[in-house]
Amino acid sequence: MNRVLEAIKDAVHIEAESVKDLEKRIDEHFLKAVELIDSCKGRVIFSGMGKSGLVGKKISSTFSSIGIASMFVHPAEAAHGDLGMIRREDVAVLLSNSGSTPEILFLLPILKRFNIPIISIVGNVNSELAKRSDIVLDASVKREATSVRLVPTSSTTVALVIGDALAAGLIVKRDFKEEDFALLHPGGAIGKKLLVRVEDLMHVGEEMPVVREDDSFNDLVYEISSKRLGMTTVVDRNGLLVGVITDGDLRRAIERFSSHLFDIKARDIMTKNPKTIDRASLAAKAAAIMEKHSITSLIVVENERKIIGVIHLHDILKAGVL
């Protein structure tokens, strides 16, 4: 068992060292690759055989997720009709550890005929693939990470890291933001967190609890109970926000004003300057404010004090934002 653990630790160490070595080789070739991809008018075509192909598929998927039109073309299938997926305005990214994969080399004259720029992610910079590429990204490793040196491990990790590094560069180059990413992932948790806004979830109109500052205790109880949000906003004679009252405030009022409870007014127990938010803010931001101040709702305002809605933590949870 100790030998097994040692093999596992060695694999992690070797792959980590391989990535560190890659960092030392990051140069202008990577910058040129980013610029070429950024200026591509068509799609980025990835291709590779075996494990390199799987890495290519992952990088292609990453590119698509940041808004770069991308697809994977299997090199063996390309010779049987899939070449029709490649267009003259595309950029090709070819992956091969040896740089001599027959199926990849088969693509070269066809890509050249279409005048398609070729970026190679290759483990042998002196290979045929490297020599015939427009940009060469060095994915060489000193050794693979297992005792069977033929098993692709370190080499595929480094190739994958190169793809991630290119994506990182393109994100900066295109000023790609979280909101842009969310637009491409509308159905998942990421999309909900970055796309759902306060105005999508807030209670408005008749659903919104409102009392005036001179309303009675009975009025407060009725409004909070009927609107079922555990609170009510308090407005002045002009309908502008002056405070908030929660069901907790009601309980404290019962303890404090028990002898003349029904003589008190909203202004007597309201919390002034309540926490607010604007309608265009992300629902995730509203949740963060609630968590920070240990509250369960926020008043949605415009022009500082005009109330247009109320958003409750339960609405955010129900929408799957958190």
C-alpha cells in the first residue's frame, strides 16, 4: 500500500513540476496565439487523436463558454466528410504530443490549401507538425507521471493548462466579464446568480406592505400579517420611505408598551433609515446585504426614498440564486 501512495504522490509532484516548467516557457508565441484567435472571423477548430483529442474537446468547450465560436473536428473523421465543417475564415488548433500523429499530419495540406492559420500545441517542437505550424506552443514535458512512461499524464495536463492559459488571456483581451459568462449559462446556478435581478423577484403593488407613520398598532399587525413578508414599510404623508417595522419590532413593542399598546403609532416603533437596494441590482447582491446585516428583506427604492417594491430572502432562495 505504501508503494501505491508513493506512486500517487509522485504523479502529483511530477505533473506539478511539468506545469511549473511550462510557466517558464510562456512567451510571445502565446500572445500571438491569443491575438490570432481574437481576430478570427470564423471558428476555432480543434483537432487531436486519442487523449490529445479529449483535451482538445475540453479546450473547445472552454472557449465556447467564453463566447468564442469553437468546435472539435475528429482528424480521422475529417478524411471521410467532416472537412466540410471547416471554413476558410477559421483558425485551427492542432494537438499532438509527438507532433507526428498521421491523422493530424493528413490535415496539414488541406488546411494550408484553405489558407487557414495553424496553432499547434505540441510536445516536440522539432516535429513535422511544429515545423508546418504558424504558431507553436511548447507542451513538452520531461517525463510522464506514472511508472509506465507511455501513459499520457503530464503531457495531457500541460496541454490542458495551455488551453486554459489561452482562455485566460482571451478573457482579458476581450474584457469578458461575469455577466457575459452568465449570458452563455442561463440555465445553471451560475446564470441565476449573475442574471437574476432584484426587479425579477420583488413584490410590488398590492403585494407590497405599506403603512403610514401615524397608523395604529392594529394597522401594523394587519398589514404585516396579510402581506406575509414579516415586515412592512413605513411612509410619510408624501408616500416616501421613512422606516421599516418587522414582526420582531411588534413583539418588542408588546413587551415595552403593554399597558397602552393600542395608543402607539408606526413612527414610535419603526426603524429609521432601513436598508434599501435598487431594482437593477443582482439578487445575489441583495442576499449578500441581508446576510451582512442579519435581515430577511430589503426595500427596493428609486430616487432614494420612493418605494417600488420589497424583496425577501425566501424569494431569492426559491429562485435558486443561492
